[in-house]
Amino acid sequence: MSNQFNHRAAYGTWINDMRNSALPYEGWPSVRLDQETEQSIIETIELISKSGFNEIVLWGLFAAYSWPLDLTSAIDSERALRIERIIQAANRCGIKILTGIGIYSWGFDTIIESDPEVRGTNLHAMCGSKPESWEWMKKIIDFVIKRFDFDGLHLESADLGRCNCTVCDREGDVEYHSRITARAAQYIREQDSSKILLVSLCGYIPYYKKIAANEIQYLIEMSKHIDYLIDGGHNGYFIDETTLSAVIEQLHCDFGTSGGIWLYPPQRWERLRWFLPYTQKTGKHIKQLYHDGGRAIEYYLGPIINPGVEMNIAFGGRLLSNVDREMDDILAEVVTELYQPMDTETCASLVSIFKRAENAYFDHWYDAQDSPKAELRQLYVSEFYGNDLQKPTYLAEAPEFNRLMTRIMMDARGRERYRTELNFILADLLALEANTGSKGRMERLRICIQNVIKDIDETIMKSTDHHG
Ligand SMILES: [Zn+2]
């Protein structure tokens, strides 16, 4: 058998992040579950199954910030039917389906507002020391695992912070989050030992920090109760990389990442507005992670109608199911399947277009000028909170309109070079159109590249205005 990851999970994350049409007027994360959401999820499940993934993880089937107090009214009959059909599609495709569940946070806003017995210092997170908080946690777990037949759960406690009351504050972040999460995991296992349990360290500690050596013990203890652990670092690992292999060896569960680089898709943006394949960057990371002992990946999805997203998924799944494969060989296979090139030269040119488009961005982003190069993992093409939703943050240097990304992404010189490269790529692409079988995909590819060039043009115009 080939060397492969045990947990090859495709990560939603929220149900409309992979939606094939934009939701420009809804706040993120939208938990709308309509025909378009359902259809997009099912098509994505079919793609990941063909690509080599074996799990999918979805948030937002039940709630986002707020469960209703009775819990059951989160799911009306139409929603229930849609969820059933999504679960059936996963079963049919041989994909295990996991749902995200917030541990003490994500989903508790109304509960915290109405029940003083769970209230601590955080409006989005229950107090981790009060008995009533645990009672609510159990109620939600019971509801989720009894209402539908999911294969597992993604547990996450830290994304919206934690309680810092005087009792909770006795524990450091790693100890605190590991304690409440391990308790939930144990409880789920007592109810149903067949559930796959994954824990994401997303937000566990501040993103510029590493987990201290004396705190690793809390991860090891928690790892006894789960199937795999995903390091949620956005700037490299939370675990000190020099000790990574040793820590992985001590864990009682599989360990992994989100693929080394990922783009968080903007729910409100037109789906063909960006084009960022990153097969070379994620491929290199996946091979290294496997070498270091990692056996799990929670790989970010996006709207598969976007050709860059589709390529990232089709490539990632194949590499995860055979990490020894040559990356160019995988690219050629995917291009052949999706674009039906008429000869080997056309195939090679399309492969090179995906690689050149990746380099055209990453060679010219601002960090490329730093030494040593900062390892940014989570990339936002646009802000997704607030009022500046139409701005292409990833092409810009003004961090003031982006609270999530405080660094300069691209400066004027980078933008000029990125645009020049894209114009060459576009010319090459147009010359290939007659030699491929998939006109629809070729057209979407062209529109994406043209839209990025348009965004660069507008960003350049704006910064020229601004500076005078
Ligand atoms: Zn507290």
C-alpha cells in the first residue's frame, strides 16, 4: 500500500464557504441552508471523493454564534431533510462526515445572555469553571449526536477566546482549552465510541507564540481521548518545529495541519474573482509533514466553481493518498481529467499555467522580501467582517482595513510584477483554447485571471490617487 495520511479531511469550513455563488449581503458565517448550499456541498463531496479524501468537516449545519435555548428549533423539517441528503451523499461517496461543534464557545451567545450561571468574562464563551456550563455543553452534544448520524465531530474551544475569570485564570491557555475539550471528548466517547473525534488548536494561544515545553503534557493527555489533532497555527506551527517529530511521537492520536497554506474563501465575493492555485506550496508542506510523522490533514475547501480552488482540492487529495507521487505527475493527471487537453504539449502548458499563477502571486507578495521569510499560512483575499468587503486585501499594503491580517500583503512593485506575469499567462491561455475539451473550465480560468488583473488595476489606481 502507498504511503498515505490516515485522516484526509476536507474542511468546509462553514457550509456557505464552499457555495458556488456569492452571498454579498449576508454576514459571515452564513448558516443559510438552501438548495444552492446543499447542491454545492454535494458536488464538493463528489469531487473530494474522486480526489482521494476520506472525510469532510462542516460547520454551520446547526448554528453559528447562537443556538436557540430549546436547541431543537435550530432544525426545521426542511433543514433536517437537507442535512439528511448531505449525509447520504457522503455515505454514497465513501466519505466520513464530521460536523463542527463549539466547545464552550461558537454557538453559545444566546445561552450566555440568558443564563447568568454560565457567564464569565467573554460574551462568546461560557465560563470554563461553572457546573452549569458543563450541563449546557452536554445538552448540545446529546442533541447533535442523537439528531443525525454523523461519523464524527470536530471539537474547537479557542477560536473566540476563553473565560478569564479569577477561577479560570489559574490555568494557562493550553491547560484550560485541553481540559474542557478532553472532557467533552470523553463524554462523546461514553455515548458513542464509534465517533471520529478531531480537535483543532485554532486560536489556542496567540498566533505569534509557540506552546511552551511544559504545556505539551496537556496536549498529550487530551490526545488519549481523540483520533487526531490539528495544529491551528496561522504563522507556522504552534508546536516548536525543532521538537515537532518528538511531540508527534508522544501523542496518542494522529497529528496534522491544514495543509501548510490555505486561502480562506470570502463568502461575499464573486466566485471567479481570484485565482490562487497553491499546489507547490501545499505539496511541499504535505510531504515534509508526512516525513515528520504527521498522518492527518484538515484541508481547506472553497467554491469548486473557481478553477484554482478546484485544482487545489483535486491535487491535495491525490497527494494525501500517496505522498510519494511526483507533484508534476499529479498536476498532469488532474489537468487531463478536468481540461481534456488534445495533446501532451497542451497538457504541459496548462500544468505550467497553474504553477506560474502560483509563483506570480507568492514570488511577489511582500513577505517574499523578508529574510528569513515569514511563514504565513492562512491567507484572506478579502476582509470578511466589517464594511470593506469589496477590497482585495491580498493585493494591498494598507493593513488598517484588515483586522485579520496586520501585515502588508503586496506593495506597488509586487502588484506591477504580479500583473505582468498574469498578462503573459492570459496570453498563453488564450492560445490553448482550441486544444482543450472543457470549454466551460477554460472560460472560467480566463475570467478569473482577467478579474485579478482588473483588481490589480483598480488597486494601483486607488493608491496613485491616495499618494497624489
Ligand atoms: Zn471562568
